[in-house]
Amino acid sequence: MDQYANIWQGGLLVAGAILVLQMLASAHILRHKDDVRAAVGWIGLVWLAPVFGLIFYLLFGINRIERQAKRARMRRGRPARRDLATDPDGPTLYDAMPDAANRWHAHSRLAGRVTGLPLTLGNKITPLGGGRAAYDAMLDAIEKAEHTIALTTYIFQADQAGRKFVSALARAHERGVEVRVLVDAVGNLYGLKPVSNLLRRRNIPVATFNPARLSWRLAFFNLRTHRKLLIVDGLKGFAGGMNIRKHHLENEDGTQRVRDTHFSLEGPIVSQMMEAFADDWAFSTREELPEEKWLPRVSPTGAGIPARAVPDGPDEPRQRSAMIMESALASARKRVQVITPYFLPEQALVTALKQAALRGVEVDILVPAKNNLPLFMLTALSGARQLVDAGCRLFLSAPPFDHTKLMIVDDDWVFFGSSNWDARSLKLNFEFNVESYDRGFATAMSDWVHPRFEAATEMTREDFRTRPRLQRAFGRVLWLASPYL
């Protein structure tokens, strides 16, 4: 009997401990979760599956990334990011374009407060066709580097494209240029030949972002850096959506494997790009890059393009990119053009797209007809029908797969970078985008993408209605999981 009494008492103690932990976890959820759906979901998991729910919340529900990022910034003598709506010091859109429409002044003010970064003036931004044109420009910049090279990317594959970059970086390192390379821990394993090993053999300083180790980082292995940045001498930068791999090169017959768009940047915007890299490098290695060498003063290139960096990630107090995209949609009066390879926007962006279309704005969305991820288009089409019903136009581009990430509003504003229109990109990934205000540049980018829309096939309401019933049903089931894809 004593044995059973002891077991009973032990069971009560365990149950009591679990109950206390459930109450503490619930209090933590209520205090830290701003999204009511996320809060309800976590609380439900903690109480309905006590042991599993508590472990899962401990591993994936607490944002230690934000805490570590704040410490990294403070080690660099930078203020920790705060969730305060304050205007950053520096130029504003009034300084660059005092006659711009009031809605763009208001939007720029929001972007400044959300990012904590001022607008930079006098920038030169040049679009580069994805593949050889972009790679050649990047390799040429590396060959001409005199002081520093900073490179971060999601995928850096040790193939015929990647090895050219490794060789160019090695030559720069041998002639005395300081080089730092940061590759995502998952992207480093593409092709099963980690490029980090090859770089280390060439004595190039390299780090992997958020590797899976038996430490606090293991809980956040699903948080990836998706940024693609190259900064040379702190004066010239490249940004966009291109990884470094042979998939961006042409086939033997000269046809494209993947269509993409990258950008060359010069001017003060490059300093904001370098700031983002320095934050990521300090977070990953604890090495502080000396500002006098890595962050030289950058002069405007002339009249140039007003632009602002939009670094984003789960370490930020707000979903920066999503909020800026929603604000731009609210500012649209004539036309919106969106090109993205992955289109599964959350409800706030869906609502903003619908509202723009219902106001009479032409909303054109271009996505690949055949995605490189299995079953993705089934899910995307299930969520997109409501947009077409509201008046948006959905276009499907024929192969090659279009990896471009671009948004143009009213031939006034352009948003480009690494972010896709899905929850993973806008919530979980570390991304880097650029917003710009310039009619000439916006018009040029609209002309740049016009042939893609012309060659694409529009998905009409009738097309949605006549899709096979099994595809529609399966797509709706997959759509339920879209916030986690």
C-alpha cells in the first residue's frame, strides 16, 4: 500500500508541476504574443497537449533571437531596436521630393518609423538580369576590391558558379583585401558539398548563420537568413533575390534555367546595407567589424534615387516588410505590379490587395505557372481565388521559373530584395529589401517587367471555376497550412 501511496503522491507532484508550468507559459504567451490567433493557438497547445505543448513552446515559441540580436548591437555600440514610433535622424522625402504626393510623404514617414532608418539620397540603382549578367558584375566588383568585401547569401553552392566566386574571393584575400562571408546553415548544405569548407581551405573568413548545435540556437534552426548582399569597399553593393548557384546560368543551348532580377547599388544606401551585414556577422561570430574600415562615408552619386534599406527578421519588433507593403498598397491610386515566385500572403496583405482593387487600382500579380516546390501552386491558387474575385488580375508565367521579387506602385515607388509574399519570408526569415521613390526608376522597372506580363497567361474566374474538383479540394486542405509553409 505504501508503494501505491508513493506512486500516487509522485503523480500528484508531477501533475501539480505541469499545472504550474502551464499557467506560467500561458502568462508568458499573453504577455508577449501580439497576434490573437497565435496566442490562442499556443495556449490551446499548452493545455490540450501539456507535456508536448510545453516543450514545443519552450523550443519554438520564445523569441530568444531578438534578445541575442539586441546584445550583438549593444556590443557594437549601437542602440537596441525599440518598438517605438519615432522619426529617425536624417533626410526625409521632403528633402528629396518636396512636391511628391502627400500619400508618399505619409508612407515614407511610416517606413522611417518602422525601420528606424532615414531615407538616403543620391543613389544609383541598376537592374541586372538574373544569371550571367549579375554574376559577371558581382565578380568584376570583387576583382576591383581594394579594402573590404562582405558577402551574405542563403544558398552558396560549390558548383561551377560558386567556385568562380570562391576563386575571386581567394584572389582578393591574397592581395590583402579583408573578406567576410556569411552563408545560411541550411543553404550551405545545398549540393551536399558545404562551400564553407572550400572557403576555409582558401583561408577566407566564413561563418554559417544559425547552425544546428546543442545550444539555445537549436530551438531556432527554422529561422534562416534569406538575405543576398554583396558590399565591396563599403561603396558598391548588390542586392536582390539571387543565390549563388549554377541554376542561374544558361543551359548548354543558351536557354535560361531560371529568370531573376538582381540590382547594383551605389550611394549612401550601401552604408545601410553594410550595417545589416555587420549586425548579422556580429550575431553569428561575435566579431565587431571596425566602422572606420568597413563603413566609410559614402557620398551621393548626384541627384540620384531616394532609397531606404528594409532589413527584416524575427529579431525585429515589427514585421517591417509586410507593414511597408501594406502601406504602399494603401497609397496606390493607379496600378500595382507584383512579381514573386512564392505567393501565399497572410490575411492583412490579402485585404490590402483587395482594397486596392476595389478602389479601382489595377492590381497585377505574376507568379510562375510551374513552381519549383511540389504542390506549392495548388496551395497558392486556392488562396488566390478571393483576390481574382475582388478584381485583382493573376498571371501565370511560363517556364523558365521566375525567381524575381519585385513590387511597383503607380510608377512612383519600387520595392525589391529577398522577400517573398509568404508567411515564412515575412515572419521567420531574415530578409533584406530596398524601397525607392523615383518616377524614372519606377517607369524603367515597369518597362523591365512588361514583357513578362505580356507573355503570361491570365487566370480568370472561369479558370478557377473549371479547375478539377480534386485539385481544388486538395489545394484547400494544403491552404490550411499556408501560415507555416
